[in-house]
Amino acid sequence: MNEPDDLITSALRDLARQAAQPHLSAETLWRAGRRRRWAAITTTAAGAAAATAAAALIPLAVLSTPAHPAPRPPVISSAGTHRPAPIQLRQVARLTHHRCPPGSHGLPGTSKDECFYLTRTGMAISRFASVTILNPQSGTKAYWVNFRFERADIDRFTDLTRKLANSPTPRNQMALIINGVVLMHPYIPASISVGEFQLETGPSRASAEALLHQVEHL
Amino acid sequence: MDERDRLEFGEFVAARSGALIGLAYVLTTDQHAAEDLLQTALTRAAARWGRIHSAPEAYVRQIMYREQISSWRRRARRRETAMAEPPDQAVVADTGTEARLIVREALRTLPAGKRAVLVLRYIEDLPEAQVADILGISVGTVRSQTSKAITQLRSVLALAGLSSTEAGS
């Protein structure tokens, strides 16, 4: 190693030694990581009813073309026309921790180093009946977003969740895809027949609003 | 399984966060930003612990490098360029310590990508191909980033009245 190299190495190591020791709670980090991994999903409407709904009932936009087309997207019919559905719920086949290779059938997640490979099992919808932010219930700190289906989609969602709930990991995860990006991939513990589901978005209201924003701006 | 993973994760954080904060600090040159960066990386490690628990540190480091570069690019797009304070009038000295101080301040002014390349090459002592793999860039880009960063640092030394050969003496 020559002198400039030595100098750079020494300077970099000096800089590293300037850092003060962090005060980290492994338990808090672990819980945050688990929330990220398994966005919890509830199966009853009771929880939603008990929570205080914020005034954020969002009428969703009509059909639009995804910015990042999914591979062979399900097609829905609307007034005699066929256009890709902006919202898809699909079964996860595999998740890799690398960027999706060009030309692959994978879909990106919200992190650049995620690539989701999905099965054909799933459903596509043009809109939810409503999407609502739920404030944390007493004793908890987590915000939730409630998704309520149109009547015509309820039975399809029940069938989908029944199938996923009986599948091994990771096929028991449901990818929520909006405009070709997997926003969340909660696991499904049981079939859901009440026509709505809630996703936990963490302790920050901003995260819930970000998800709402994604759905709102289809 | 989840309980065992949680305990493993806790042990990893306790054992390695002291070293990892140093890396985060070199990448960000700011204590608060370094802690944020480390927490982000550890949270993502916790989310994927089942897959990475056999070699978590490599994963955490990779997240830190990539996250810092992405963050820097986002700030650049928003034109919120962080400007280093203008240096005081250079005090010319030929001791190794003072030369290192000058280089250290110059490192703060480097863009995150160039700084990350230097850290990987000079602290972690990794070959170009591995640096390229970690940062998700080509080997050619690693070479050019390294070369540009070294040139930039040498020009700082020259401005301070320290040629590269004098600096190490």
C-alpha cells in the first residue's frame, strides 16, 4: 500500500472512531422488523368497528394503466372494455432479496432489493368500496388501514384467503400489488369472509397515509 | 423458532452495533444520520432474520451502503445538497496526524457513492468485483469512482500544501 492509500485508510478509520456508541433497543428493532415482515391481518370486522375511524374515506379512482405492468396481469371487464386492473391480490410463490433481473417475471417491492415471484392464484379489482385509516386502539400504538371490498368481490376474496390460509410458507402470503409494485405481503392465518381486511402499518400515521396515498392515486 | 431468532438477533445487535456504528458514521459523517442508518439496516435484518441469520453482518453492511447511496441520491434530486462548512485557512503541516485530519475533512465532502467505494476498498479491503456486487454497480464504475475520489483527495492535499508524498512522511 502506498502513502496516499495509507493516509486515506488512516483518515477513514479516524472517522469511524469518532462515532459515539448508539443506544439501540434490540427488542424495539426486532418488533419493527417483524411488523415489516408480517404486516398483520385481522379476520373480523369487530376490531375495525371498535377502532376509531379517522375521517379518511377515500373514493378510489377509476381504472388506470399500471406504471409497471405485471407479468400477464389478470384482466377485468368494464363496460365492454378490457384493461389491466390497477389493484391485484396475488399468492406469493417466492421472495428474493435482490433487485428483479431485467426480463424476469418478478415484481419489485417497496425496497429495491426485493423481488416477488407470484403464482397465478389471485384476484384483480378495479377499486375498493372504501379505504380508511384506523387510529391505534387503546393499549396499542399501531395504525391500521381498513380495506372494504365491493359486494361483487367479497366471495372471490373469501375463496382466495381460504386457499392461501391452507398453503405452506411463503404461499400463505398475499401480495397487495398496486401499479405493479408489491406494497405489502401479509400472511393469511384463516379465510376471511367479512368482506374487509385491515393491514397494520406501524406506529407512524405517516406510513398509513402513505399507503392510503398509493391507493388514492391510482 | 421465532423466540430463538429474537434472542439471536439481540445477541447480534449487542455484539456488533458498536462496530457497525463506526461504518455508518464514515458513510454519513453525522452521528444522528449514522444511528438512523444503522437502525434502518437492523430493522430490515430483523425482518429477514430467518434467511440471513447465518451471515447477518454482511447483509446489514450491504443495506447500509445501498441505503446511504439511495438516500444521498434522493437528497440530490430534491436539491437539498448538504454543504460542508468551508475549511479554515489551511495550516500547512507535514505531520501525518495533521495530514490525516485534512483528508478526513475532505472525505466529508465526497458524495456518498464515492465515499462508500473508498470504505469498501480501503477499510474493508475488498476486491473491485466484490465492491461492485455490494453496491450494485459495474466494476468499471468502481474503478472510475475510486480514481475520481483519490484525485479529489489529492487535490485537497495539494491545496493544503501537502503533496501526497509529503503527507505520508
